[in-house]
Amino acid sequence: MLFSAPVFFVNQVGLSAAAVGFGIGSESITGVMGRILGGSLADSPRWGRRKTLMMAVGFSAIADLILAMSHDFPSFLVGNLLMGVGVGLYWPSAESMVADLAPLEYRNEAFALNRLADSLGLSLGVVIGGAWIAATGAYRALFWVDAISFLVFLGVAAVALQESRPVAAGELQRRSLWQGWGEALGDRTLRIFVGVNILFTTYLALVSSTLPIYFTNFVSHAETGEFSSKVLSALFAGYVALAAFTQLPIARFLKRWSHPQALTLSALLWAVGFGVMGLTGTVAQHQIAWAALGLGVMAIATVSYTPAASSIVTGLAPAALRGVYLSINSLCWAAGYFIGPAVGGWAMDHDQRSR
């Protein structure tokens, strides 16, 4: 749906590209609100992980239904705002449940498995959605199918999932919903990690938002057409596939290392990856091979980072505040995906003007 929505609402509904961009971008605003609320609700004795997860699915299903019936900008905007809330509520509750259920010695692999499922879901969604559009041209049906899938997930969660939130002895049922935020924000180690985490998520955002522009405008050659849309698609499909296939093996390999050591390795790999990308724009031959090498290194850097980051935050968090701590971890992603495209776009414009 994420890849099909812009095309559908611009080309078939008739909204302007600017309006569609604004509507999709509005998800980030309510996504931040959803993450903050989701962390508090996941830790709440009255709500917990399971109910918060079900609420996230419910908001997402309603958003899809509105988008499926949308014929104008106001309804399109409402659908995106609700989808942002659903996504925001989802991450803290889902990651808290993973942390609750996974034994400490397997937690790194559990988070790696969760990220693998995320990558596979995104990849399958693009493939199946693309095949559906190619076969039928029925964009609007995708939103109906997506809504139905959320309702099925809601039923599975209601029947099959059990609340995983640990209950402390003598816990107060009337604890303030926002009580844990003061303790979390007062954690000096967590505040240091937030800065590091935003840096890593900015790197991830640069891969998807800036590298395609870099390859197209600064590396491509008109006479060879080496960086055509087909080449770009193949390069980034390879990046996603390599990250998916190496997620669990890398997580198992890094079990012998501490989490800070895993982040150090990831940082070194990011440095190498960006260095190779710099060479890609300067070498006279084999640009595609250099680009593939750089993206390959970045894929390993990504899978070295993601499980370790979630495990670090889980290790810092008291069991009763995992939702809030993981909400802060998720907010780092929101910050990185805001900073990355902005900085990357500025760099591309600046370099273009200096030529």
C-alpha cells in the first residue's frame, strides 16, 4: 500500500503530488503521538502489550477503510493521520512483547527475527501489490484487502495472543499513565544512546531517500545508461534481500560480542559503505559493481545495528517500563527519518549548485 498509494491518489483520484506528499508526510506527526501513547499504554496495568497492539491494528484497519473510500483530500488526510497513529502504537507494544517473551540469551536473535519479518512483509507487500496492479489495475481494492488483513490479525490477536507484560508484586492499578517518562528521560545512559541511535537511523534514512538521487544525478552516464530505473531497482532489491538473508546469521555471530561492540562494528561498516559510495561517484569504470559493493556493506551494517539497538534499550529498561523505553527507541527512528532526507536533499542540492 505504501508504494501504491501515491500513484493511485495522484493519477486516478486526481490529487496534486504536493497534496499527496503532505498527506503521507502527516503520518509522521501522528506517528510520534502514537509512539508516545503506545509506550505508556504498553506499560499500563490496565492496558498492557496485547490491548495496545490490538488498538494499533484497529486504527490501521479503520485508516485503510477510509482510504479505500477516499475521493478527496480531506478523507485522504484523515486516513493517513489514523494510519500514523496505528503505526505509532504498534512498535512499542510489539517490541515490548518480543522483549518479554524472549529469554535473555536469545533476545538479540529474537529482535533479529522480528526485523526479518518486517523486511519480508515489506518485500512481499511490494511484490504482491505490484503483481495485483499489473494484472487488474484495481488500486482501490488493495486498501480493502489491506483492511481485511488487519481485521484478520485483530481476530488472531484476540484469540491467540496472551498478555506478556510482567506484573510486579503489589503493583498499583491506578499508576499514572505518564509516570514512566520522567524516569526514562532521567536515565543518563539512555540519553547518550538516543544521540547514537538517531545517528544510525539517519544513516538508514539516507540509503532509501538520498542514494537513489545520488546514483541518478551524480553517477549515471547518459551514453551508457548504467543507472537506469531497472538497475536502481535491482541494486536496492539486492540490498533488501542481503539484509534479510543475513539478519539471523549475523545476530548469531554477534552473540559472542557485547552490544556496544556490535554497534561499533556497525559504525565501522557504515563508514566503509559511505566511503565506497564516494568512490562510486569518482571512478571511471564499473560504477554498478562499486555501488553494489557499497550497498552490500551497508546491508551488513544495518543488520549489525538493528537487533543490538533494541537489545540495548531493553537491557537498560526496568521490566515495568519496557514500553516507554522502546517508545523512545522508536522515536529515534522517527527523528532519523526526518533528519536523513532533509540533510541528504540539502547535500544533493548544494553539490549540484557547486558544479
